[in-house]
Amino acid sequence: MTKIYLNKGKETPLLRRHPWVFSGAIKSTEGKPVDGDTVSVYSADKKFLGIGHYQVENSIRVRIISFEEVEIDETFWFNKINTAYTFRGIIELTDNKNTNVYRLFFGEADGLPGLIIDFYDGHLVVQCHTIGMHRNIEHIAHALKKVYGSKLKTIYDKSKETLPKHLTENLHNGFMIGDTGNTVVKENKHLFYIDWERGQKTGFFVDQRENRALLAHYSKNKTVLNTFCYTGGFSVYACAAGAKEVHSVDVSKPAMEITDKNIELNKLTNHKSFCADTFDFLEDKKDVYDIIVLDPPAFAKSRDVKHNAFKGYKRLNEMALRLIKSNGLIFTFSCSGVVDKALFYNTVAAAVFESGRKVKVLHYLSQPADHPITPNFAEGEYLKGLVLYVE
Ligand code: SAH
């Protein structure tokens, strides 16, 4: 195994179990590792720090998969997957009669940077974000089979879009077990059609389960607008909770088709779909809606575009604030990892001041426990939301 030595003092984050080694922290490398190799990392005074995957891409050179000096063998992969599964059992997701969709594995927070696995009623969709992780996908699949046994119906590898482009020329998404590309799942008793072959990400936004339930709590007899609705998660909850009318907007036609399908699956009425750009749609909608949901895609994916993200979130929130009815509620979100809680709050506050509306902050929202937040890896806290009451 290639050995990597860090500059003096650069071991501190690893001793705190932060799993990223930046290129600038590296003093020397014994051997010539290539993308995806498993390497071991040592401090300047040659103390073992961890084992990780090497990648020559932006500035994160090694992602640590073990802080212990262990064999990276079948048992290693099984233990990681099984620990994640046991935890989802503790938080009552693995055997829940109302919900059979959850995130089984959430990268760094579950101890394997670059590995995402979502569970859709026995169908598992795997997304690797590093080539080192993808090289081990057979081990991961083997561990998944052992953990789920006869409950496992499908393993679909959907890593083509999430791996660095220059490394994926010969890679294709595909089935490792089974051949089903879609299914219907239950989330808090609501039915959702999931198409992991054609859909965005792994097919569904698993991270909004609890925030959708909170929207339901406020939706009875209300006129609700769900922007950036994707497959209509928030819309289904609002309709089912007795909203007077729900409007869903997304720029993607396939997403709107699935939204319609989900409304139908749940036998709901009082719903209208709009395939449109949210900013255009909002233009002329003053005093129509009691509740507006804003869940845009990550406006900032890297630190360089943080300022543009600020402008995007501010403009969107300001538009919604200006047009919402009196005594209305805005559910506003950001899933951009580089926009932290404070920046998001300040951005929304700036929109509030600009709009001239009087606002109370009712709730601070986040990601659910199957997307765990760990103190050693602050970057994992990506979903932020606020519920605003607008006088
Ligand atoms: N709220 C959704 C997830 C939103 S993901 C849920 O609970 O499932 C972001 C969505 O925004 C994607 O479906 C994408 O197609 C859509 N989108 C991106 N830009 C848009 C725009 N300018 N107007 C409307 N929709 C947009």
C-alpha cells in the first residue's frame, strides 16, 4: 500500500476524525498512486493516521475510509454496511409499516466518504462519488446481500453521473442484482412512484420526509404553492392534509409527469401541475397563496460561486415574500453544502428586509436522522430550511 506522509501539524483534523486530506497537507508520497488506489496516511513523525482512497482531482487528495489500521477485506465492508443498517433500525426506518424508503448510507457520516445508498422497499440504488469507492462496488454489493438477505430485490449502480467525468468513459449505470427500474414506495403512508433509472439523483429526495410532514401540519384549507417540486413530495402531503388547492411547479417535464402520477396514486384532487421556471411562474401571482414552498436545487456547488448563490436565494425568497397572502407561511430551503446555516439565515433575512414584510421565524429545519450530522464532519450538514410566518 502506498504511504503518504503529511506536513508537520497537518495531522490534527485526522486525529479529530475529519476524513479529508487536502493536497497542501501532503509532504511526501512513497510510490506512485493512481486514481482510486487505497493508500495509508501517516503524520510527519510517521504515526499511522488512516487508510483512504486516493484521487487526483480538485484539492481533496485522500478520503479516509478507516482510522484504524485494519485489513480492507470482506469483513471491513460488511461491518460498515451493517453498522449503517443497525443505526437505521434504531431510528425505526428498517422495519416501519408507514415508511419503506430511507437513506441506508450517507457517505462520510457513515464512515465511507463517497458512498450513498438509498433503500426503496427492497431496491437499493448505489451512487459512488469517488473512483476508489466504485472500485469496491462488488464488495459493497456482497455486504448488502448479507445484510438484507431475502429482503433484497435490486441493486442498481448509478455512479456514472456522480464520479469525476474523466474517469467514467467506460463506465455505465446498471443492475448488479435484479432488473427492475422503478417501484412504488410509502413515505409516512403516502405513495410515491420512484424511477431510479431515469430520475434525478437516486430517483427521489429522501431527505425531505420530516419537512413534508411539517407542511402537512399547516396545510388544511390552505392554498399551497410547491415550487421546484420534482416528483411532488410536498404537494402530496399538502393535498392529503386537506389543502384547498395545491399548485406544483417544476421546469422538468418528466418530473411533472411523475408528480401527476403521485397525485393519482394517492387518489388526491385539488391539484394542478405547471411545467415552468419558478421565477417566471411567480411573476404575476400576488395574493394567491397562503403557503409557498421554495426548495431550489443547490445554487452553489462550489465556494467560488457562493456570491451568485446568495443572489439567487435572496431573489427567490424576496419574490415569495412580496406575493404571499397576509398570515401566510413560507417553507424555504437550501441544499447547498457551501451555504452554511448562518449564511442561509442572513440571506433570507436580507430578503425579508428588502420585501418590507413583517416576518416571524417559526421553525429551523434540517435533514432527517438517516442523513446523520456528525461533529467531526461539519460539511455533511447540507440541508437547511426556515418556516416564515408573514403578517
Ligand atoms: N422539493 C423536491 C426536490 C427539489 S429538487 C422534493 O421534495 O422532491 C430541485 C428541482 O428543481 C428539480 O426537480 C429541478 O428540475 C427543479 N428546477 C431547477 N431549476 C428550476 C427552475 N428554474 N424552475 C423550476 N424548477 C427548477
